Amino acid sequence: MEVTEDRRRLTLRMTVLRVGVAVAFGALAIGFWSLQVAQHERYLEMAENNHQRTRALRAPRGVLFDRNGKMLVENRRSFNVSIIREHTRDLDRTMRLLAEVAQIDPASIRDTVKRHLGEPVYQPILVIEDASLAQVAAITARGLDFELPDVLVEEVHMRQYPTDALAAHLFGYVGQASGAQVRSGASAGAVVGQSGVERTYNTLLKGQDGERHVVVNSLGREIRTLDEVPPTEGRRVQLTIDYDLQKATEDGFRHAGFNGAVVVMNPSTGEILSFVSLPGYDPNSFASGIDRATWEALNTDELRPLQNRAIQGRYSPGSTFKLVVATAALEEGLIEPDHVINCAGGASFFGRYFQCHLRGGHGALDLRHAIEKSCNVYFYTLGNMLGVDKIHEWSEKLGLVGLTGIDLPNEQESIVPSTAWKRETTGERWYPGETISVSIGQGQVSVTPVSMAVMIAAIANGGTRVTPHVIRAVDDGGGWKMATPPVVAERVAFRPETLSALHDGLWMAVNASGTATRARIPGRDVAGKTGTAQVISNQGRLAARGSGRDLRDHGWFVFFAPKENPQIAGVIFGEHNEHGYLGAPIAKHVIETYFAKQEHQPLPTLDAAPAPDMAPERDPDSILFVDSSPIEGAAPTAGTF
């Protein structure tokens, strides 16, 4: 009985074993069939890819030209060195050996690789940009000895900017695509525009990358090329900038010895002829891969060389703002050009006394002479008649509120206050006394140099607010095609009386006995207006004494020429240059250069040394407020020019 039972158990076990073996072999057979038959094509392709690679061929960026066809920004041959982790057996050894061969700091390579460890292993990590010929030779030699088979040396096109940093903020710079740019569609490792024209028109300039399919051996070394799709160079772009005017402007600033911003344009079209922000920087440092020390130095520099002052700096415009107040008063019909106001050296508004820059006063003045002499009392009175909301309205019509729409990135909005603006930003009501300081471009008025250029262009052309722009034409391979002109932002046809009074007053400021005689050019009928603006109130200046801050005044000069049918207009902003009239010689040099080119004459040169300071003891465009506690109807204001 027991033997029979044991025999049954043994038979059951053998049956289970046979079934298990059969199932296992069946599973193996199905697996082999799936791998060798069903998925044959897939694994064959994967095997082929073990010795085929696709190399990206970077497209050269499009070249930039000035309006006359002079090349401004081009490309040069360069070499990049990358590590391909897919071919690396010992990444630490590769980094150490590469640093030794290239004679660079190993830490810089390690830091670069560390930042890219999250990327696919087949994607090369760029570790040396713009490698020297000596580095390329040394790395290539080690590669031939099979010591660095995982290091790739590629010939690329590197951006080449003017060596004197000409128009640095206009051109901008390029760099590897950031994480945000990659997520927005840029390919990893691609060189894209990061600021200026390079960024705004990156789509036009970047071109189309090509690719090369190659066969590699087990060590990753290329054996032969299967096929190649060549890259397509980016489009050539012609800017509105005139190289000679740009150089004349920057030379004028360096000759004067201060920093600031300039925007010079054609007042009828908005084409920018010269665009300057100083201090500048060298965009070539970015093109070749900026090192950490240089980047930190640029970002910690107290002069902020990376800030584009022309479109990002906001400053009180000082007496140049009087042109807006004059325009508003004339166009609103509050006064006629012959309206006379008596200046006795100051005036009281809302229980507070506001001085004029001429202690004895200017006496009786009409509007033309008030512009010529920059009489503060005259414009205090007009501002009080208008009210802040009308001043705001006309500031917006002339381009001094919000953005100008210039085709450059990161423009800041200009601010001219209104009752609604103050209520929304501070929750407080507007004090009528605040309008007095606004009427001469102080208080809460804060504008960019480019918006001031738009304002003076509108006054020059008779009331049309143009949109400033820096692109003129694009060549897509079939020749130059003019870029679509920007839409006119605002058109207000000035009354003939308004236009005549404004142009006469501005002409007198330069050519009679006004504040801007340093811009006078015989036969050119230059018209202009100076402005000097305090950066802090008198009380604030005393409190900040010894702080190390630069509290010197800013200076402005707006201009156009000739008086009749103006061809050129612009703004000179001097940061902490103390006097608005110091910008007039720069404008003079730019205007002389412009007309010399128009008439095919030799270009003017600057004197070896700045002209002696013929300034009076006090700036003829300035005003020092008597600091006092605000009373009903008046609000605290800064001492202002």
C-alpha cells in the first residue's frame, strides 16, 4: 500500500517537472523568435547605430551691415572641444588628461561637465570654446594616439564684433542656449542671441544647422562619412545705423570724459542712426565663451556696463521736459506764443516759493524767449495752468509714457505721473503742488533716453510720434529687401503757431543767447534744448553726504537740424556730468559728421583736448528749490534743475 502511494507521488512530481521544463523551453523559444524574427529590423538598426553617428554642423550666423553696406559684425573660424561621455570609459581620467594637454584649470572642465550631467550621454559636452591652435594640435595628437578618443574637436564659426566695443549694447551678444531657451525650441548647445539685435532678430540671424552622418569604430573615431547636409548661413541684415555717426558719437563721449546714452534718428521715419550706451563691454568675450571671473567683474562693476542706458535707464529729464509743457499749453489753447509772464527770480505756488535759476529774474518773457532762456517761472506757471493730467496726456502723445516700441529687448517704460497713476501706485491723492516740479521735468517724472529722442523727433517733424527701429533691410539670398516699416504710433498735427514757436525758441537757445550755444554750427540752423536734473533733493544730498554714492546731476541735450525740414534729431544724456550743456558739443560733432557725409565732404575731427569750460558759475539751466515743509495743497518735491 505504501509502495503504491510513493509511486503515485513520484509520477506526479515527474509530470510537474516535465511540464515545467516544457514551459521554460517554450518561453525561451518564444523569446528567441521575438528577438530574432519579430524584432529583427529594430535590433539590426540598433546594431548599425553602434558604428554610425550624426554630427551637427552649426550654421554661421548672418552678418550685420550698417545702412551704407559697411560690415559691422561678422564670423570667424574657431574650434570647440567637447567630451562625448558615450565613448568615455573613465570620465575622470579624460577630464584630467584633457586639462593637462590643453593646459587649463581642471576645475573649469569638471564644473562644465557637472552642469551637463543630466543631458543624454550621446550629446557632446562643450568644455573649451574658441580653443587655440596649440590646444587643437595637442588634443588632436593625443587623439591619434588613442589617449583621448572621447574628445571631439570641431571647427565652428565664432561671432566677431568690432574690437573697440563699438555699439556693444546695440549689437548685443550671443551664447549657448539657456535652459529656458531650449524649452522654448532652441536646440541644446546652440548659439543664440542673448541681448540686443542678436536676440531680437535671432530667428533671421541663426541660419539652419546641417548634419553629417559618419561611421565610427568601437573607440568612437570617425572612419568615413556616409552623407552630409551642409548648414545654411543666417540671413544678412542691414541696420539703420550709420557707422561714421556711431563712431563720431562714441568718440565725442570719450572726448568729453563721461558716460551716458545717445539716440540719434531720422525724425521723419524713426530710423536710428546712432545708438550708444556707455560704459560698454566687449561682446567678443561672450562669443568666445565668457569666463566666470569676467562675468562676475561685469556684474559687480559699480558703473553697470551691462545696463543698456538708452532703453533701460530711467532719469528725470529736467528742463528738456519744458518742451512738452509748452506744446500742451499751446495745443490746448491756454496761451499763444506771445503770451507774456513776468519772472522776478521765483514765484509762489500753494504757499511755497520756487526759485528760478537767475536770481534777479528774467523779467517779462514770451514763450519763445522762455524756451531760449529756460525760464523756470514761465513753465511753473504753464504747468499750474495745465494740471498734471493734461501734462500726462501730452507726454503720452509725444512718446514719454510707456514703451516706445523700439525693436530691442528689455525696454523700460517711461513714467510721467497723473492723478490716476499716483492713486494706483501709492494709494494717495495727487497734490497740486507736485505739478509745479513736474512742469520742469522733476518729481515723479522718469524717462528713458530713447523716449526723449522720440519726443524731440515729434517736435521736429510737426507732431508725428514715430516708432524708433534699428533694422532696415534683410537679404534672404535674393538680394536686399526693405524691412516692413513700423506703424506710426501717434500723429498729432501741430497748429502752425505751435510748430513755429517751438522751433524758434529751440533755434534761439542754440543760436542766440540761450543755454545751448555750444551746439551752434554756422549755416546749419541747429535747434536744441539743455536740461540738468538733480538725482536727489537738497535735503537728501546733505543726508547722503559721505555715503560714497555719486550724487552729481545728470545732463540732457535734445536737438534737431536744420530748423526747417529737420533731417536729424536726437538726445545726448550725460550720466552725472553735472551740466546739460556739456552734451551740446557731442551733438555738434554728430551733426557736422552727418552733413559732411551728405555733402561728400571730409569727416570732421575732434580737438586733441576738450574745449575749456566757459560755463558760468552756476548752470544757466538750473534751479535750487528752497526746502521747506509742505503745506496744504503742496507736496514735498526734490530740488531740481
